[in-house]
Amino acid sequence: MTLSPILKKLLFVRQFGIDEGKINLLGTREIMLNAAAILELQEIDESKLYDLAKKSSFKNIKGFVEHAKVYNKVKDVFISEIADLGNKIGQTDEGSLKVLQEIFNVYGLGDMSVQELNNAKREALIMVRESTIAEEYMKKHKKKSKNPTCTITAGVIAGIFSFIFGKEVDCVETQCLAQGRSYCMFKTGH
């Protein structure tokens, strides 16, 4: 098992730690939940969970940027990349997109890659491989789904891209691993 590059950088500047039953990320307590528990929560009320995930991920990304500004004097590459993230993301800067993908991957929802990005229209096409939610759905139900299942992932992506675009956007899952596809695909827009 290898540690995410972004977690390595956070460990280096002492902004990530797991100790005495606590997970701390950039000064905020985090909770790690089993994928089956997340799926159960999602199935209770999909629309409410989508909205909560969207608001939470927007707040977390905003917190990353604000926290990075506080630690701006630290000469670690990650800190400067995050401080500039709000300004650079959405342009064609490959480095900023990589940082965004690393942040998403820390959530444990799958391996995200941005396929298309149109900052002017505030639209993005995002692929998520090995979706934790979709895999858990198939494990639980022992069959393919007729509809996409990754509501919480769509909410997280909507929150991240709302921050990036500087305007609230929504995200729809257009295809899902749980439907028998090889990956999940999400589209953001307003």
C-alpha cells in the first residue's frame, strides 16, 4: 500500500495525523466510515445526502485554501499549490488539476480524473474508477443497478467544482460501475 502524495505532503508539514482514535486533517477532525455504512445512509434519502455531500466538500475545499493561506510561509510545494488552487484551477494548468484529483482521492470514493474542463461554461466531465459506493452496491445487492448509484460522490464533486468555478454547480452521474460499466462518469454544470 502506498500513501497518497497529498497525504505525504500533509504529513511532512504536520497537517495530517491519526492518533489516539482521532483523524486530523488541516486542523479539522475527520471521521472514516465503512463504505457499507455510507451506502446505507445514501439509500435513506439520496437527495438530502447529495446536498449534504455537496455543501461539505465545498466547505472542505474552501477550508484547504484558507488553511493554506495561514501556512503560506511554509516552503512546501503542496502549501503553495493549494494557496493558488482557487486562482489556477479551471485553467489548463495540469499541476493544479493533479492537486484537485489528489484531494478527491483522499476522500476514498475512488480514483478521479478530469476528462474535460470548460471553465467558461462551468462544466466538467469527471471519470471515477473503482468507485467505492458502486462496488459496495454490487456487493450488497449482488446484481447490477438500473440507475447510477453514486449520489454521495456526485455531491462531493458538485461541492469541489462549485468552489473551483466560483459559482454553485450541480453534478449528475451519467454512467455507473454498478450498472455494469467499467467506470463511473459525472458531469457538472449549472
